[in-house]
Amino acid sequence: MSETADIDCKEIQNLISDKDAKMILMSIKTIPKSTSQLCVECNIPTSTAYRKMQKLSHYRVIRKIGVINETGKREMLYKRNAGLLKILNFEEHC
């Protein structure tokens, strides 16, 4: 069982060291953002952003937050899981 945890930890380390994933994580450091906002801000294609967000969400590095925007529509924003990133020493590498 600990072997699986080690593999997951290595996968997460590899994921957060990826250039695009790192830009996404830095972008949502203080303010949760939508995928479309992240695409523009990080200058990455939509397909890349969704793929990275899916992996980051799978490993619980980020989490989804549903909000109602100014037009009254539900919007999904993404927020960093600061506790996990602190454990993985992500802050020290940025």
C-alpha cells in the first residue's frame, strides 16, 4: 500500500514540475479562476489547460469551486490545494 502512495507522490511531483501546470498553479495562487481565464493568462491552448486541470484535480492538487457569476450563470473556478502543495514543498520551488 505504501508503494502506491510513493508512486502517487512521484506522479504529483512530476505533474507540478510541468511548465504549464506550474503556470496554472501560480495563476490560481490567490484568486480562483476558470479554465478560460487560465488559458488567456497562461497563454496555453484550451485542450492543454483542460488536460492539466483534469490531472491536477485527479491528484487533488486543485479543487473545483462552483460560483454564480454576474450574469447569474453557474461557473466552475479552480483553487489550489495549499495544504497539499505545502507538504510537497511546491512553494519553495517557485
